Amino acid sequence: MVILALMRMVVDDICEYVSPYDTDGRTNVVSKILKAATQGETSSDCVPQVRRDALSKPLTMWR
């Protein structure tokens, strides 16, 4: 339960500009950050840039 609460806190912090009711937007931001991390971008300095990139591109139905 503690891990889940910690993960929710991190997601809320990362998605501070995304409505808590916008699950698609929040999922997109977290997905882009996880993708960047798997590609070796693990510095906390990259998170804001990845978040901005994710929020600047509109979501599409076809990915």
C-alpha cells in the first residue's frame, strides 16, 4: 500500500499541469517518461523536458 501511495504522489507531482480527471493525458505523460527512462534518460533534469514534450503534442486515437 505504501508503494502505491508513493507512486501516486510521484505521478501527481509529474502531472501537476494535467487534470486528475484526464486519465489519457496523465497516462501519456507517464508513458513518455517511462519510455525516456528505458532509453537511458534517467536524470531528473530530463523529466521536465519529457513532460513538456508529452503535453505539447495532442493525443491521437492511432498511435
